[in-house]
Amino acid sequence: MSTPIDKAYFEQALFDQQEELLGVSKLARESSSTVELDQTRMGRLSRMDAIQMQEMSKATDVRRNDELRRVTAALARIDSGDYGYCVECGEDIPEARLKIDMAATHCVPCANAVSN
């Protein structure tokens, strides 16, 4: 049995991360715009660049939303008392691993087994 983790520290850090992700998401929504296809206002290459940037922005949004879901789930695990335990084997997730990825759901051995 390892030393108990400081759940209050992780809870605050996860709340901070959640707020940051929500803030960035709000800014991204406000700044995203539809690419105009009017050839008289914008050249073909400029439109292609704009479309590419729009697609990159969408991909970034997907990754950010995935991370937000992971953080929200980690906060729910803190509330339920399951935070810091591997969802596969039930063993403690080392605090050092949680400091690297606060939303981690697997201990290292189980994470390695899942990825293989």
C-alpha cells in the first residue's frame, strides 16, 4: 500500500485545468468563422489556407473536448472516492504518475497492457 495522495491538491489542479479548457473553448468558439467561398473577395489559395486552418481548429477542438471530458471524469472520481485507483486492477496509481497526467485512469502496468 502506498502513501495516500493529496486529493485536495489534485482536485484544485483539475478544477484549474477545467476552467482553463473551458475558457480556451469559449475563445475558440468566438473566433471561429465560416470560410467564405466568394472568389471575388478571396483568392483560391487564400481560401484553401483558410479551410485548412479551419480543419486544424476543428481537430484541436476535438482534442480539447476529449481532455475536458477526462478532467471532468477525474473530478467525478474524486467525488466518488475512486480517484487514484486503477480502473482495471484497483491498485493505487502512483502520485508521480498522477502529477504527469492528473486524469490517468490506469496504473503503469495496466496502461501498458491496454496499449499493447
